[in-house]
Amino acid sequence: MAGSSTVVVFDEVAAGRLYNDYATPFRLVQPLIFPFTKSSPFHKSTSYCTVTEGIIEENGLSRPVVLKTFRGKDDTPRSKIAQRTYRETYAWVQLARSSIQCENINSFHGVLFIDSNIVKGVIDRTIPSIVIDYVKHHALEYTMSRGFTARLEIVRQLANGVSHMHSLDLVHGDLKPDNFRVTEEGVVKIFDLAPELITKDFGAVYMSVTKQTDVYALSMTALQVLDGRGEKSEPFNHLKHGWDVKMALEGSRWPELHRYRGVPPRAWDILSSCWADHSLRPSIDALLKELTAY
């Protein structure tokens, strides 16, 4: 094992300065007594971040975690990476500090200042990585092998997590199967807050991301989970290109029930109510109530 370092508490004041003045780095604060060790060479990269598995030592016990390190292409401004990091970390801090905790939100442990010995391609060592619990199962892989009742329970738990976020005036902004996972015990954990996640403080209207768009995104995610065929159940699965989906949405054409035979009519009615105009969509709490009563 290589690449040991120390997780630190997130300093909201310093991070706020970073958000407003990108020349100011995150400021190191009181260290947690949780040393981090990279557990394997595994890492997953996307166009905007790298996810790396590791372990933190907490009270003599090893706890599997992952690091989320925002990055960009060669021409991505440092300010953009700092902004993305701050937005997501700010949201994790609000969730961690809430007087009411929700089991369907993943555990946040702090931030970690790393270098290229831990994660290749680190652009700026003054911008930290986010440290959260490792959760084993991808949502679609977990639900494909289970019956409808179990799949419905996964959707209900996802709605419960989003309801908790909305109660704190946090909007997720990018709900999809890749952004939550399931534990061995069958507990949903919202795992990945959106890179453009915003809160009321950042102006949801300006970002065009609202609680209503979360409800819509959750319904489309639920459609894929409830149908139970993995990627084959993706919304608008009969359309081959993103442009076709865009045109369908602009024409108010929605997924068709006969293409999703794993979704009973009653469940379809609940989900399709979320495809109405913004002002007519149910709130997340109303949707959660319907799913719970199913």
C-alpha cells in the first residue's frame, strides 16, 4: 500500500473564499485522526473527475472509502475545478451538519489534499479531494437480479434521500443510476452529488436546476430501476440518438408503457405524473408518499 495522507475537516469559510476568489487555496484546519491509504491501483476517471478507492483508519478499524478528485482537460481553468469542488463539498457539509441524518445519504468524512503519488493527473494540490464511504453495489447491477418489490424499495429509499436533501434546500441536480449505490444490506446511498449541484444560495433559477427537475430526474431513474433490465430499460430506449430524445422532449413525447413491461400500470401512473409541467409535478414528499403506499 502506498500514498498515505491525512483527511482534514472542511473549512467552510476558507472554501467560501476559494469560491469567490479562486487565487485563495483551501486552508488546512484541524486534522482528523484518520490516515488514508490507497488500497488498490483501481480508479475510475470521467471527463471531470477521478474516483480512487482507499482506506481510512478510524478508532483502530479500517473503513473503505473513495476519493473524488475533480479535474479537467489541459485548458480547464483552475477556477472551474475549484468551483466544482467547493459546490459539492459545501453540500456534503450541510448534509453532515444537519441535526437529522438520513441513512440514504452517503457518509462524508472530510477533504484530502493529495498529490500525483495518490491520484495521477492532479492539477493543483491546493484543491482537495472529497472523502466519502465506499459503497459496493451499482444500483442497476443490484436491482436487475431482484423482483419488483425489491426494486420498488430501492426507488422508495432513493426518494427518501432526495426528500431529505430538499428539506435542507439542497438540490441534487443530476439524479441517475450512476449517482447512487446500494450496500450489502440493501440500503441506498446517494453517492455522487452533481458536479453542478447548487443550493438556494447559488440561485437555482439561474442554474435551471430546481426541486422540480430533481423530481423529473428521479422518475426517469425510477423507470429504469423498476423495469429491471439495466441499460435496456433506459428512458427513451427506442430512440438511438440524443438528438432524437431532445426532439421528443420538446414535443412532449414521453416513454411508452408497452416498452417497459417490468413496470405495472399503477407504478407507471405514479412516475408519469412527474413528467407534467413544472408547476403540476408532485413534490418529492408527495412522490415519496405514493411510493410508500404502493
